[in-house]
Amino acid sequence: MDEKEKLLAKMLKSRRGELGISMSEVVDALAKSGININEKTLYGYENAVSRPSIRTFRLTVLHRQRFPYARQT
């Protein structure tokens, strides 16, 4: 695993923490956008075991509206 993969994983996990949402909530929200992954897959993304597609990464990290139940910051 290279440094870029580690950074990507850290960004995903950090963003979920900032939003105060569970892996299950992320998986459910992504499913509503047509991206079907499970918690094990998300765990792999957050721990640099595997890499998400660009679309999955963008929806998870950048688009707050995908998670309307997220903690307000």
C-alpha cells in the first residue's frame, strides 16, 4: 500500500467520523445513490485494504447532502 492509498483511507474514515455516522449509515446512503457495497467493503476502503471507485469516494467524502442525518458541524 502506498502513501496515496493510506491518505485516501484516512480521508474516508475521518470524514465519516466528522459526520458522526456509522458504517451502516454510509452503506445505506450509498445504496440510495446506486452504489451497492457492504460494511466489510467500506472497512476495506477505510483501512487501505482496497480502493473505492472515484464515484464512491466523492459521494462518501464530498457530498454532505447524501447524509442528511449527519451530525451538524
